[in-house]
Amino acid sequence: MRALVFFLSLVLAFLILLKFYSDPAGGESPEEDLVEATEGAPGRPRVRFLDPPGGGEVAEGFRREELSNRSPALDEVESAGAGTLAREAAPDVEQDVPEWLKGIELAPVRDDNELFLAAAVVHGTPEQVALRAAAGPLERGLVAEAFSRAVAGDPRTALAKASELSEGAVTLREQGLLQAALEGKPNTVRPLSAASEGPLILAMEMGLLSRRADGFLENGAYRQAAQAFSDLLLAELNAPWAADHSTLARFSEGLDRAQNHHRWNRKGEWSAVEIQVEDGDSLVAIRKRYVANYPDAALCTGLIQAANQLPEHAVIHRGQTLRIPTDPVRALVDLSARWCLLLLGDEVCGSWPVGIGRPGEETPPGEYEICDKIENPPWARIGQEIIPYGDLRNPLGTRWMGWSRESIKTSLGFHGTREPESVGLASSDGCVRLVQSDIERLFELLPIGGMVLVRE
């Protein structure tokens, strides 16, 4: 019996030693970790990223259910404690900023190299990012190059770049965003990062959100696509880098496609009051009835028509139900970007380039209200003859939308132009001009009483 006990003890000891030497990490596979330090060059541990799924092949498109899945990397970042991984609070907003614009503050400018690198990530190709990366610090360039390659669908090159990163050269937030791009899961969270987190993180989030917006659009998730493109447009205008017109135009194209199925769809998921059409009603009568019940509302018949998909000069009939948007309508003019956004609530519903005041006749920033709207407007300088619509000396185009400030009419406003090439330039006498098709769309949607915020 003693011999048997002794033999069993030896077997048990052997098994324990075998387990210890074959699994020194306590049974955890290194593949289960998101990132880990591995030995690279002597004295320079590397940051390790997991291989992209499918041997580096990029999945074609995104299935609808994948669009709502969160990247494990992002989950890890957000579940971290309130220490170094927590987002910094956004700086206090100045008291004179309108309530609706709070939280959309302009990002402060940081290191020039990182600023230009971040702009290249949002605006450029991987090759352009590589050129910009070569002009700055190695590690920051590697982060940007790896991310841009991953988003562009080249995960193997991206992984090779990422594997050169030194441990400690990137934050866990950056690691999470890069891992999400490598995995082909373009999930990020709203709102986009506060400016205090740095321009490169904002650029990476915008890159992922752009892919997500395209995926929503491709899969017919129009409400989510509209919100994503809205966020991208606001982020580009509020970013610390100079806004890029081609990028704004690309986001605007996606926004228009999404909003045609969302805000400009009578079955869309947006806040509304329903009104039953009665005998003898017209859109003008419907508008008057709504404003009588909601006297603080600013509403125009063009907005009712667009939201209910009614054709021009449509006749409405008894028993028909019309949906009236209840979110406030307003416009944001960004002078530095030379761009205009139309918002319903906090969501962008229209986006166009604009021309602004030339040197010496600069468009003054401030808050205004639409005080009048005129089709085929005449034009005149103060104290001079009135020049009718259609005269080549009349610069207003087909529409005029005058602005008031503190209930006093100004000489400023939105208008069209006979010179579409001047849009995007500082070329007017102080007004904001749009090409004819854009001013006619804005004219339909922005009512008298609608707010206009003009900012530098």
C-alpha cells in the first residue's frame, strides 16, 4: 500500500511540473489579448495588434447586423475607469454661444505636425498620408499610416506598419481605433471625441464613422446614415484643421441620399405633429393652423411639402394626413470654410458651399433671423435706382432671403448668383451667395423667423 501511495504521489508531482513548464502564463493565450508588448529590437518593446480576420482579406460591405456590433477594442476603452483612459470633459462653452450649438465647439489647434497628419487622414489617400508622415515624428506617422491603410482596405500593410510601433507610443484609445480598422468593424461612438483628445484621434474616429455611414447607406439604414453624415459634416467644420471642400462635398452627397429616405420621407422616423386636411385646405391654411396652435414655431409651406413628399403645386384632399416637423429649423454659415448647413434640431439636413463678403466688405459674424423671402428679387444699392430681376446688373439670382438682427432689418441675406464660379470665394458685398439650385432649395426649407448663425 505504501508503495502504491508513493507511486501515485510521483505521478501527481510529474503532472504538476508538466503543466507548469508547458503553460507558464497561467493558461491564457496571447491571442486573447487586444494588444501586448513583444520583444522587437533590443530595448524597444513593440505594441502587438491581432491579425485581421480571414487572413487579411477585407469583407465586401457590411451586413446590417454587423453595423450595430461594437469593436472589442472600443468596448475596452469605454469600460476603463475614470483615470487616464476616460475622456476629458469638453471645455466650457462661451455664454454668447446659442444653446443649440453648445457641445459643437471648435477644436483648439495643437502640434502642427500632428494637425497636418490628422487632416491627411481625413482628406487624403494612404499615399498622401505617407508623404505627410515622413515629415514628422516616426511613431505618430506610423499610427496614421497604419490606420489609413486599414481603412482603405489594405490590412496586411496596415498591420506591418502597426507592428513597428513602440510600446507606449500610442494610447489605448488609439490602439482601440486602429484595431477596429484592422478588423474591418467601422464602429465608433457618438459624439465624436472632445477636442482635448487630440486631432489624430478625431481623424481616426471620423475615418471609422465615414465607413460606418457608407455601410448604413448601403444597407438601407437611412436614419442612422443621415445622423452619421450629419456628425461628419459638423466634425469637419469644427475640426482644428482647415475644412476641405471635396471632403465636405463627399459627406454632403451621402447626407442627401440618406435624407431623401429619412427627413424628406413622410414615413421617416422624425418628430412631427399630424394634421388632418379639411375641406378647402391648402398648405398655406395648414401652416396658419399649425402656427396658431404653436405661436413660437417657424414654419413654411416648402418644409411641409418636402417632409410629406408632395410634388410642386400639389393639391391636398380632405382626410389626408400631413406630418409637420416639430424640430426647429436653422442655418449655420461657417465663414472660414465658406459652407452652409441647414439643421432640423441638431441634425444636418442640407449642406452647400457658399460665397461670402470680399475683403473690405466682410460678412459680419453673429446671430440673425430670416425676415423676408422674395422670388425673382430686384436689387438696388442704398440711394440708387432699383434694378429689376433679370437685368445683368442684378447680382441676386432667383431668390433673396433677407436677415434681421435684433428685429432690425439689415442689408445682408442669402441670395443666388449669375456667377456660380464665385461660390466658395470671398466675392460678395457682404451677403452669402449660393448657386441657383442650392438657394432655391434653402428658400423652400428655411422659414421666415428661422435663425441664422454666422461664425468665423
